[in-house]
Amino acid sequence: MKLLVKADSRYPIDRKKIRLAVEKLLVEHKMSLDVELSLYLVGERKIKELKKKYLGIDEVTDVLSFPQEDGITLGDVVVCYPQAKRQALRFNRLLDDEIEFLVCHGVLHLLGIHHD
């Protein structure tokens, strides 16, 4: 699996932890590890802009997923770092655990698994 992580240095994450979690998730769902996935860690302004542009909703969210149709690239997962930090505090989790959860949640959406 090729995991491309794009994050400003002010948004530190445990890249190895994220990679292992995504690989495990893909194996559990019988997906090939011969895929590419892009992960972007962004601030509130950018996630709000993306949500408004693509979903028509003008608000901050924790994670967005953008599937690709080319068969090699699974898609893009965008996580709002400040929102993840708030949620980690609220749920009494480590920030890296919350980001791992959000990334996996986003990957599930890329796999076509959605919630109400």
C-alpha cells in the first residue's frame, strides 16, 4: 500500500500507526494492498471549504472522503486536525488514536461502507 500523507509540520501524527491501521483494515475487508491512498491533515478553514464545495454544507467536520475510480488509487481522506484534537479531549483518547479512528472511518467510506 502506498500511503501519501500531506500534513503541515504543525500537525504531527504517528505515520507508522496510521499505515498499520489502514493496512489491517484493508486486509479485514479482503482488499488488495496494491492501492494508493492519500491522507491530508488540514485546519478548520480548509475542511469547511471542502465540505461546502462538495457537500453544500458550510460547517467544520472531522473527516471527509473522496473516492477515486481508477482502480489503483483508493481515494483521499481529509482529516481536520483541530477537530480531531477537540474530539480526542472529549472522548478522553490520545490524539493519535482519534486520528487513526478518523482515517479508518474515512477509508471505510472509500470502500463503500457508509452510515446514516
